[in-house]
Amino acid sequence: MPAQKPISIEAECGSGPTRDGLSAALAAASPIASSLVTADGLRLHGQTWPLAKARGSVVIVHGLGEHIGRYTVLAAQLNAWGWQAVGFDQRGHGRSEGPRGGLAQSDDFLRDLALVIDAARAARPGPLVLLGHSMGGLIAARFVAGGVQTRPAQWFRDVEALVLSSPALDLGMNAGQKMLLGALGTLTPGLAVANGLQPAWISHDPAVVAAYVADPLVHDRVTPRLVRFMRDGGAQVHAEAPRWKVPTLLLWAGSDRCVAPAGSQAFAAAAPAGVLRAQCFAPLFHEIFNEPEKQEVFAVLRSWLAERGQ
């Protein structure tokens, strides 16, 4: 599908599901808990929102410091549109094991995602769409990039389509922060420190921010090794963008302070128009699915997914 120029929601607003429709979907959405064990022995908490006659599966990859339980509304929407939703708490997050905000090896997130995709494929045949938000968007994009590179990565798995929500393709680091990362990455790669992100930056909705602050499963820890993975992963995704092959929907917040919108803009400019649809929601904060205007975002996602499940 041809790429579209980034526009704001004031310029193009779709019609989303009604409030009553969303309430019904939320009432029907009953996740099933599961677990997977990683190659290095960590237990990952998983959730599936099943659907008897689904068009396919959407695997959700959450962002830094949060967990899959924050995606209930998105999962309910996916169910209402005919898609089974699958998600998991990444290592060091939510109910999964592992040091908060830490990695043992730089490709841990990618190897873990391969396990989740394998399990989702085994549970339900059909199209599989990878959907990642923020750090999860970076992980999902880096995962797909693993199949674009000259020699596909060992952890790479094919997916039918990719959705990126405010992906962390550019962390917006200044020269001083890069120098500090270089020093800490060598001396103390596993040292967990505060990530510096403010809860008020995630959404204009005070209720969303308050719930985030009160959530005991949310944390603000990050290590130099994880930051280096994100920095290097974004660079790799941008390097592979001209050779992108997987149909991709890129949605990002133009008023984002958690990640740099320039990362999404650069990817949109470099990827082939035939496989990418890109749209910027100029006034929105980072969590575009949790903004007061989320129905406009859902409308774009719903329309694009409908083309994938035909």
C-alpha cells in the first residue's frame, strides 16, 4: 500500500468503534494466562485474549517499564475486529522474571520474542501481525530487520505484517548522554538506574497517568546494556529501512517527549512506499492508544488490519 504523508488527526479523523461497542468488547475480553521459559531459564508471563473464529493473531510487544496488562483496551478492540490478541511481559518487566530493566545479552528480547511467536503459531494457524509500542516497537522492528539483513539472524521468524506505535527508533540522546552511556556500558553494563521519563508525558488523560503511577507492576529502571541495545537497534532498523519487505503500519505521536519523533519520520522517509503506511498524530503524547483521541488511532489501525485479514 502506498505510503501516506504524515498528517495530524485534525487533518484526517476516521470513525472508530462506539463507546457501547468498546464496553461490550471489554466485557467479553477474558485473557488466559500462560508462561514460557526462556533459553536462560527465566519464566515469562503471557496472556492471550482468545477468539474462536479469528482472522489471525496479533502479538503485542509492550514498552519500557510497563507490562501487558496495560493493553486490555487494545486487546478488546482487536477481538472486536476479529483478531486474537497475544501478549507477554518482557523479561525484567511485569510478572516476568529477570532484573528490572536489565538484559543478560544484547539479543535477549529478540530471542524471547521468537519463543512467543513460535507459541502463537503453534496455538493458532493463520496470519500473524506483530504490534510493538515504544521500546516494544523498537524490538518488533529490530526483529523484522533481522530477516532483511544479508544473513538472517538465528532468532528471526517470518511475520505477515508489522504495526509500530511510537517506536523508540531514536532515543533523542545528546552528545553528553552518549558519552556517559559509553562509559557506563563498559564499567557497569548491568547497573539499574532511573530512566528519567516523566509519567505526565505518556498521555493527556489524567486518569491514564494516575493509573500508571499507581500500578505496582510499572517500574522506572533501565540499565546501560538495555539502552545500548535500543540505541544500536534503532540504527540497525534505519540502516535496513530501504530494503524493508514486510507490510508495515507506522503510527507515531508528534508531541512525544518519551522518544524522538524524528526516528519515525526518518524510517518513513527511507522505507519503500509499497510496504509502508505512515501517519503522525501531531498533537498526541507518547501512548497514542491511551489518548483521549484514541478512537481516531484505532480507526486507522482497524482499516489497515482489515486488509491483512482478507
